[in-house]
Amino acid sequence: MTLNLDDEQDVTITKGMVRAEFNFWVGIVMDKFYDGLQEKKFIGTKCSKCGKVFLPPRNRCGDCFAKAEDFIDLPETGILKNFTVTNIKISERKSRNVKKDQIVGLVQIDGADTAMIVPVLNINPEDLKTGMKLKVVWAKNIKGHPDDIAGFEPIGGV
Amino acid sequence: MAKVQPAVISVGFCEHASKRSDVNMAELVNEAVEDCLNKAESVEWKDIDYIINGNMPAFEGANMPELWMTDHMAAKNKPLLRVTTGGTTGGSVFVSAYYAVASGLFDTVLAVAFEQQSCGNTTVGLASVALGELSIYPTLGYEATRLRRNMGAGAAIGVASYQAMNYMRRSKATEEDLARVVVQNRRNAAKNWWTHLKMPTITIEDVLDTPYISYPLRFGMVCPASDGACAVLFTTEEKAKQIADIPVYINGVGSYANEPAIIGVDCGGAGQTDPCEQLGAVKSAELAYSQAGISFPNKEIDYAEVYSPFPNQELQWVERVGLFEPNSAPEAYLNGVTALNGEMPVNCSGGVNSTNAIGASAMERPAESALQIMGKAGNQVPKTVHTALGHGWGGAINLISHVVMADEPQRKFK
């Protein structure tokens, strides 16, 4: 069969569905993190050699290749390391634009050496400053899920 | 000829199982890397110059797992390369590590291969590997729905059943002969600590009592889908002599592509009608033996690990790589030649038939052969192993890796 692409009549269009289901094991280390969220607590791990603290937890330190299997509780407060402001709706494809600007920030929990990307709430974009202190806002329904962290807000309001 | 003589100094595994849900992919790999480094006490993780990582392309839906697990395989701020070539991935990772040392560019190289099949959908994964022509089909005017007709039952077994039919016609092998290979593998696996299907009391009758998946292959003959990882540490001859009691020198490496036979478009694309002919394996073996100075593999090789998810493949490979005369393998298995205490022990680790973490499988073959030379294998053969081979197969039946190793460096011809 020869296809003449100039003539659309000759083009065959095939549609098919491929079912691709993936399920990932978080493993016992990340499991502990989600157990912590269920109790409204941040649980990280600490490197047995250099003392770096990882949140979310991981069981190896890349800098030392040493075990980081000691779990430690971390506070609900942190520092805004970086941020961006967007009016494109995050993780929603149906309606892209939103009326109110959203802020996403890189927040380093006090005592941790890593930062998490989280929504920053209850502040006007013009008041944002890197280095400002923030505190976690928990979701209404806690499920042991990443969404348990609704976001972070400035301590005491700005 | 290699510029620098590469040697294997350590091999590590994690425990393989159908579901390693206690760890994520990075932690799974870490277990094998730690096991490997713990067994080479004088090597620090900082001594590793280069890391090569591989698993099947997106089987778990993770496209760049090597970046995810960088910290977990001692690769932070180091040169890193990912290699993926279908079922031969592990073999290609092993060969790439060999090239890295042999070229003189790197001294100490860590090869890591893994698969956590319980996370993914193997059938979808195989659609991109065993159905190598998937993307070519539309350009030939074929509809996607036509693929189903070609593949028979599933992907890999669809390929293997064609090989089995041709092999059985050529050699007059019976289903009982196939079952005997399975029994030997599963009983061997029971004596090796890291394997998946451990069946110390399985019999030929047990295997033949299971239903057909795709004639002539039965459920009891098919490899499992495993979660697991393997790590191998390579270094130069000079360093290996200082580090290891018995360094295993890699003396010959061949990796040939062979046209796919039965899964060419309606068999038309290959110019080859016998899927058990496997010229790629013959050519790879010839090249590796010539590099290693081996003229009579059936006499000079002491131990072999071949890649056989299905029992007919084990019979086919040991013949194609020159260990047995054509069509004589079934008799050798009947007479116990390939058993643990036989003259030519094959797959004493339990083989791919007992454990198949796909991306790792083709590296676990040369890795286990190296352990047999070191005398440190989980199911160690009683005789002394001087020369051994590790073979890998995969990628729409068209890529073979063949590694020959020994306790002495490559013979130098002048």
C-alpha cells in the first residue's frame, strides 16, 4: 500500500487506547513522613556523619554516602527561600486563569537542610520577602497525603 | 585490544522478590550498591570515578531514575551515564563499565542495574521493547490493532514460544527436556541467597502439571517478574591486585545486534525464518572468545551463566555460544553435565528462569560468573572455576551481550 499524503482520502487515522498503570512504593522511610503528616508533624531524617537533615526524609546522604536513618521531629515554622507569583491555575487544566495571584515558594523548615515547594497563603505578592518567617497551614481533612500541607503563611500576618 | 586491563573486584545484590514494597526504587538500588562496596573493604565510595546505571526504558514510568537515585548510588557530583537496551540492558551496563576502564579514561567504575517491576506495568513496558516495530508499523500502513495478532500471548513469551518450537523441531527435545531445565534452575535458586523463586523440591511432573501459556511453554516454565538490583565494581589490573584476593579479569566482550525474526512485519522484514538460529549470539561469542584467546570454548570455559527466562532458551544459548554441539544440550542436561557438580555447570545462581528483575538480569549473569571465579557465589560450584562466561539477550530478540572472564589477565599475542 502506498500512501499519497497530498490526498487526505488516502490517510488512515488509527485511534487506540494504551492502559498504563503505575503504582509506586514510597518505602518505609517516606511512609514515616506521611504518618507524621497524619499527626500534623514534620518528620525528617538526619545524616549519621555530617548531620544534614532531610525533609522529606531520605535514608542516604548524598554528600557522605552515609546512612541517614535516624528520624527527627521538625517544627512547623520555616524560612521563605525563594518564590514566584502566577495567575495560571496550578495543577488544573480546565480553567487556566485565576482572579487572584497565587504564590508558590521554596520553604526551608527550621532545622532542615532541604526545602519544599509549597503554596504561600494569606499574603499579598508585594509584601513577599525572601528570608521571611512562615508557618504551616494544615488542610481541613488530614489524610496522610502531600495535600495535608495546605500551604505556609507569614507568622503574625504582614 | 583493551588499553588497560579491566577487572571486577566486587559484586553486590539486594534481595529479590515479587514485591519489595519496603523500599522505593532508589533505596532498592542502594541495597545492592552498599552490598557491593561492603565486600570491597579497601574501596571508599569516593574512589569511584564513574557510575553507569541502567534499567528497562520507562518500565516503572520513571524516565530518568538515575537522577532520582544519584545520592543512593554514591554518584553525587560524579560523571554518570544511563544505558538502556531492552532485555540486554544489564549486559550493556556491564559492557559500558568495561569500556570505561579499558579505554584508560576511568580507573574505578561502578555498574548498577535494577528493576522494580511491581511498580510498573510490564506489558506496557514491553510494548516499547518486544514490539520494537511499534513505531514503524504506521509507516508501513499497518493499523495498531494489528499488533495483537502478531504477538500471540503476551510479548516476551510470544517471542520465546516461536524459538521453542523451532528448537524442539531441530533437536527433538521434548516438553520433559524443557521441564528438566526449569527444575535444575529453581533448585539451584533455592541455594542462592538473593533469588526470587526458590523451589528446592520441585519435580519435572510439577512443571508439566501446569497449564500452557503459549504452546509449548507452560505456566511453570516461565520466569517470574521480580524487584531487584545488582552492582558490580570494576577497576584496573594494578589496583585490582591490591584490593581483591582473586580479581576477575574481563578478557573478551562481544555485543552483536541480530535482526528480529518473527516480529518483523509479518515475518517479512527479517530475511530470517528460524528464531532459534540466533546468529547474534554466535557472532558475539566468536568475538569475545577471539579477544580472550579461547579456541575451544567447550573445553576452556569452566562455568556459564546464560540469559534464559524460558527453558528452551537455555538449551539454545549453551549451544549457540559454543559450549555444546548443536542439538546436544537436552542430553547434557539429562546426564547432569550442567548440574552444580557437573563438567560444565550452567546457571547455578538459579538463572533468569528463577529471578527476573529485567534491567538487572543481563548483568547478574556475568556478575554471578565473576563470583564463581572468586569462590564467593551463593551456590558455589565445587570445582575451581578459572574461566567463565556471562551472556545477555533482549531488545526484540536482537541484541546479545557476551562477556568472557578469567582469573588471569588477557593473553597478549605479539
